[in-house]
Amino acid sequence: MFENRSQDLESMLKKNEEFRRLYNHHQQLEKRVLAAENGTAPMENLALGQLKREKLKAKDQLTRMMDQAHAA
């Protein structure tokens, strides 16, 4: 995630507590999604879909925060 914006990402993680909290939450969601998809933590399709939507929402928020900080 944000491979092409690694400098912005590092800066935001250092400077913004809310961004860091949301980023860590996104990382945890990513681990849960991968575990469900790999079969190491089985999950119903409905629950997996909800988890993926939550992960995407977090990523969208992170992107907006990075864009706003970059524009300022």
C-alpha cells in the first residue's frame, strides 16, 4: 500500500497520531483478510466481504489524509 508514496507515508506516520492509528488498523485488517483468504482463519463470505469493505474504507481515509497533508 502506498508504494509510490513511501516518503509521504513515513512523514505522516511520524507526525500524525490519528493517521498512525488508522494505518495500524488497516494493517490488522489486511492480516485478517489474508488469513481468511489463505484458509488459516476460515470466515464466512459475508463476514469476509464486510472486512474487505472496512479495509477499503480505512485505505480511502488514509489516502485522503495524505492528499490533504500534501496539498497544505
